[in-house]
Amino acid sequence: MSHLLRFARLCVCLAMVFAVTTNAFGQANKPKTATATTTITTPPSLSYVLSFPNPHTHLYEVELTISNVTTSQLDVSLPVWTPGSYLVREFARNVQDFNSKEHSGQLRWQKVDKATWRIESGASADKPKTIQVFYRVYANELATQTSHLDATHAYFNGAGIFMYVASAKDQPHRLKIVAPAGWQVASPLALAADSDGYFTAADYDRLVDSPTEVGKHKLLEFDVRGKKHRVAIWGQYEFDDERLKADLAKIVETGAQIFGGLPYDHYLFLVHVQPGIGGGTEHLNSNVSMTTPQAFSSDRGYKGFLGLESHEYFHHWNVKRIRPLALGPFDYQHENYTRGLWVSEGVTSYYGDLLLRRAGLISSEEYFAGLAGLISGYERLPGRFKQSAESASFDAWIKHYRPDENSLNTAMSYYTKGEILGLLFDLEIRSLTGGAKSFDDVMRLLLENHGLPKPGFTDAELKATIEKVAGASMTEFWNRYVSGNEEIDFNGYFNKLGLKLEKSYQFGTAYATSKTDKPGALGIAFRSQGDRVIVANLPSDMPAYESGLNTNDELVAIDGKRLSANSASELLNNLRAGQKVILTVFRRERLTTFELTAAIKPFDRYTLSENRDAADSLKALKKAWLGER
């Protein structure tokens, strides 16, 4: 937990203790006379009216009414980031036309920082007022963490739209949506608005945690364990809606089997289907996912979409209810630091694919291929030796969402390393306990002891929970792979469940099957720019990096042979280890050459499969892990 967050919690506690003498904004009331009666100040209440009379302008109009203001100055703020995406996005940059008033007329105001507006209310404890705030928000960024408005639909993520009063964040927040004729509202706040047209959030956190789609979207519905699930789909696609509902229901049911039930009254899948988009963001009883129409046109694409949905759906347990201590309550004006994002995101990635296998939506061979690809990508990143899972989590705010050409050499994704750690912990626990326990038990115990509304877990409490389930110390493992960045013996873990990981080269690669020569590589990742070949990045453990080649150099020739967008792959990827080559490049329009010696090419074909000679007890552990009967 950050020092700022600890201080904020202390301030809240003190405000409650001294409620008799201090009002909701921290300003002392006048001293009581002998005949005065003690009064308790009621916190302000907030209600919003959101409209968009001209959707094609991409402008949301927000009317915020704040009742029971008792201070002469009132601060309203907009978050600088949104939970689920650990990047300061500066949402206030999209705000325009801010104004404030009360019944007697306009009120003076000024900005006091990048995301806070201070209103001269003229109110007092003796003369509370109702203040109205108006502003517009420009919304033309189609991403799950932002908001988008055009002539076809309205989608909003609350952090970028709704201002808040810090002292009233714990109060109920009401929202009315004024939509064009014929447009429907899909919100996780409720299945429908109340008789007055309002949705009510229990507090500001819940308002922000309720992404909403408004428009003429398709709405599908299905029930699991007596709970209603809705799927709001904006965009054009061709697919069997009944199959989509059935497959999502299988994911929901498989998750419910892990935790013994569903913790919500209803759930909303928001799906945007448009060219060139992708990604997802989790919420308490909903998620937003974005994909392309092509995702529904092939079996592989559709299973990839189901993997996205499975990941985001599992988040409603892991991160929304099971979370590191720093991730709630939120400080919307500053980064919320934690070393546990590898659990929140990476372990969710692990379960996202595992749920698909247990639900029968992918085969064991497909699941194994996914794990093999994960490990292959991991072992080709030099950054795995530079950044641990904990460090990657802590530095998410400055590294993960701002990668550059050198990131593969210096950084490690907490998604990737966390998924691997979830796998290894699960295999280790199953082996240590003879199949009596698994990482499923860890997740259940974390939910029981630290789940919302209880405070989240600390790093020490997470480790202790894993050790309690495993019945053994995890200190060495933790120091080597969670806090540290040592190389992992994957087969040492896969063998515990009768599996084996094999490494080789892609068929058709020169020298791949040679008994005397090995494939070679220079270590150049490139991109095409028309017919030009441009260096994209350079792994630091390969010859091209060591020779002085730079990102953005233009590759012209190898050993005098012209390199083009069509020939580059063949000429660069079919070298013999130890082969000496001369590269000709343009660097800022100046021609130069480099002499390199090809290194042994890293393995690029990883295969995970069952060891048919494994003991029956190990095969039984494998079946239980994958949910196979």
C-alpha cells in the first residue's frame, strides 16, 4: 500500500472520530454555545444526467447535481486513471465547457490542478446549498479503458466521464441516461433503470466500475445457476448466437465449480466487434471486450475470442474480489502501486485458458500447444533475466503500457511471468499433495480470507496462503522465481504430471535436421516499409546487437544480395551457425557495413505432450488438473 493511501485511510478514520466537530469537507464548525444542540453533517449526495444530443460530435454532456454542500469551496475531480489498466491516462484532457451554478445564478470556479475544479459555493454548515455542475467530454477513442461516442452507439467507461467529490465517494451515486429515440441501455448497475429513470451505484467506485453500452446493439441472454447473463454486442459479425451463448455459459459454469457459486445477481458481457480493435477490461459484474469480425470466421479465431472472454470473466473473482491490498479503495489521482499484478493478471491468464480446457471448449492438445507457445516466447526474451514478476508488477505504470524497441531486453510482462508462475505453483501443489490440493484451493482461501469487502492481501499473506495449501515452504521458489529472475527448469515441473516439453526447429528451416550443422541466426527482428526492410528490435544476446546494428537501420543487402520485403525472411533465417556474413545498411541515409558471425539459432518449435511411459499416478494428476474424467 502506498504512503498516500495509508494517509488517506487515516484521514477517513479521524474524520469519523471527530464527526461532531468537523464537517464532511474537513472544516471545523463554529464552537458550540452552552445552549447549542449538536448536529451531524450529512455528506453531499451526487446525481448525474448523461446525455448526447448530437452523437456524431463525440460529445457527452454531463449535468452533475451535488446536494447538501456545506463548505464555501467545493472541489470536483476527474480520475487520471481507471482500475484494470495501470496507466495514467489524463482523462481531464477531454473535458470542455465546464460551468457551475446554483439557484441564484452562476458560481465562480478555477482549476487548481490538472484534474480538479474548485467552485466558490458560498455554502456553510448553517446554509447548505445544492450545486449544479455542467461539462462536456470529448469521446472518440475506441478502447476498453476509454469512452466512445458516434452516430451508431455510445460506450462509456465511468472514470473518464464522471467527476467526483472526494468526501462523498462512499455515498450512493445516481445516474440517468438520456438516449436518442430507439437506443437501449445495457448497464451492469441494474437490468433496467428505476421508475424515475435512474441507475444507482452503491458508491463512486461502483459507478466507475460499470461500463455501459447505449445504442441499437444486439442483446443475448442466458441463465447459469439461476443468474441472468446478458451479452450486448455492437458491430457486425456472422455467427451462431445460440452456440455463443452456450459456450459462454460453459465458461461461467466452469468458473462457478471452482468457487462453489456465483457472487453476483446478474452479469453483463459487453462485446465490440469492429475492424482493427482488440483487448478487454474486467469489472465487478461485467467485462468489456473488443475483437474483429474475422474472429468469428475461423475456429482458431473464435477460440481466441473465447479465451479473451474467459480471461476477463475470471477477473470478476481474481482482482475484483481477490486483490492485492493496494487495489482498493482506489486513489484516482495517483498511481496505486503493488508488486502483485502478476497474480491479478498473470494468474488470471493461466485460468483463462485452463477454464476453456475444463469446459471442453478446446482439446488437451490445443491447451498444451498454448502452454508450449507461452514458454517459447518467454525463453526468447532476454528481459526475463532483468526483471522479476514483482518488479514488473510495480513498474507497470511506467513500463508495461509504454514499451519501446529495447523492452524485450530490459523488461518482463507480468502477464507472461504471472501465467507461468500460476502454472508452476499449480503443478507443484498437486505433486506435493498427491492431487489432494491445487491452486484452486489457493484462490478459494484467498477469497475467503481477503476477498471483497475485506481488505486485500499483502505479499506475505499471499505467500503464506500458498504455503498453507501446499503444506510446504515456498521461500526458495519465491526467491528464485517471484522476487528473482532465475532460469526455470520447465521439464522438472511438467514431469510431476507425466508431461514432457521438447524443443526443436520449425520444419523447413535450413539445417534443422542436419547431423553436422546447426541453424544460425543474427538476432534481427524486422518490419517491412513498402519494399524496404527496417530493423524493429534486437535481442541483446545475439550477434546483431553486439555488432552495433541499431533499431530503425534499413537493411539493404546480405553478402551482396539485395534484401527486400519478399526475400528478407528467407535470407536472414536460413543461415548456418558460425557462418560469417556482411550486412549492408542505411543509417540516417548513410551507407555502412557490418561483419557478423551467426550464432546458434534459438529453438523455435516447442512441443508439450504426455509421456506415455509415465506412472499411472502421474497421469491421474494430469487428468484432474485438466478436468478430464
